[in-house]
Amino acid sequence: MEIAVKELLDYHSLEHPLKLKLVSGIRGIEKKITTNSINRPGLNLFGFYDNFVPERVQIFGRGEAAFLVKLVKEQNLENIKKFFTFDIPCCIFSHDFELPKDVKDISEAAGIPVLNTGMSTAMLIHNIEQFFAFEAAPRTTIHGVMIEVFGIGILLTGESGVGKSECALELIERGHRLISDDVVDIRLLPNNMLMGYGSKLIKHHMEIRGVGIINIAHLFGVGVVRESKQINMIIHLENWDENKQYDRLGLEDEYEEILGEKITRLVIPVQPGRNIPIIIETASMNYRLKTMGYHPAKEFNNMITSLIERGEEIY
């Protein structure tokens, strides 16, 4: 992992906000963060540096900040100056801590950025770790459309022109939400969760042949777009092939592997007269039932098998 401090300042997320402000050390905002671990430097301000890892981001909570103020009031700056002699990527203070001028001057001279945020220390640490997990996560990019239907994250795939965007547009009009059209950035987070994200350049935009580029958030409101969503299911759209045998019972689940994780996959044939959006809504609700332990196809199969074993009429 290699992230510039400037990327921390520029990072915006509704789910894991950082809301960082640069307090001092602007010369160092291009410094690189190379580890996803953090450090609380309380012991280091006492002068204890055994096992100190300066490559980590240094988080100052209320305790560390209060001790820093004590050292400044006593004009005991030697430990502070020693701390800033290490090649630290940056220091971050929680609770909108106001950095004393003496410490600002030391950090400016050392070229080490000092940032602060209004968040609590616990929330800051949580969001920083989520940011590092996001940046360090294995990733891939897939051509497709990412939508949320009844809370289920669905990745729509298929050949260009099969109708993925038009299908997504109909689902959005029905009140479902768009994550990304055309390009889906996928990352594998530490809990083996595959998350789909929109491209920074084209997110919330959609190309509709014959109409052009449209902005979904502007047309339908911000309530129909999301920044990211876990991928629960892949639905592959393809033109109907009369020579192909499509699954009509749904007894066996099919999977597709992305970044080493298996995701449930459905193949839906497209032809005139088929209402694909309502089929996707039904598939989404059926998936939810399965996650709750109810498998309609297997229950139906068991019922038929039971009738046959008892010699009863099926029709």
C-alpha cells in the first residue's frame, strides 16, 4: 500500500467520512503512507521509543493532546522535537484539537503534516482503518451495471447492447438505486465482502442509446443513487438462444468467481415481450428468501417427490 497524505485530505465518503483539515506541515502532504497500521504516541511523548514504528499514521486522542499541551506549558519541548525527527507520514488530532503554536512551528520545520478532525478518537480510528482497507483491498474492474434492488446488490452483466442500462433505468424509475453504469470498480474488503463502486469520472451518469448521457441523480433525485454496495448476486443478460437449455427449476445454484469469492449467478435470456426488470425484482426477492433459509424450488421439488412416493395424483 502506498497512499499520499494528500489523498487522506481529499477523501470523501458518506459511509466512513474523515473530514480532515490541514493544520501545519503543508510541505509534507505528498509524503507516502506505506502501512495500514496506526500508532497512539502517548509513550513516545514520554521519550520511550522501543518498538516505535514511525511509518505509521500517528493518532492523537484527548489524552495525547492533553499531555502535549502540558509539555508546551512547561516549555519542555525536547520530547516533542525528538518525536518530529522521525520520518512520520502525518499526525492526526481528534476532537478539533487546536495545535499550540510551538508544535506548529516544530512540525513546519520538520515538514511533517499535522491534520485534525472534529470526530471522536474511536470514530477517527475506525474510519481511518476503513479507508486503509479500501485502498489496500484487491480490486478489479468489470463491464456492467451495478444496482440495488430491494436491498440486494446486483451486478448486471452481458454483451454491449443487450439492454443492461435500459433495464437499470426502468428499475430506477421503480424506486431502486444505481451504483454504477458501464464500469464497476470491485474491491475485496478484509471480511471477504465484495463491494461494487462507481467510477469517479462517470458515477451517477448513464448512457442510453438514442438519448445520450444522462445524470441519474439530477433526473430522479439523489435518493436513487449510492456510492457503493455489496455484490450479492450476478445477473447475466443474454439474447435468447433457441438452441440453449435454460434453467427452468432453479434447484441448483450457479456461481461466478470474482477475486476468489463465489457469487450467486443467474442467466436471464432476453427477447421481445419479456419484462426483464420485473424478473430481476423477483430474482432479488427470491434471493432474499433463500438467505432466510427458504428455498422455493427445493420445497416444490420435495413436495412433488413426496406425492410420487405416496402414489398420489400430481395433476
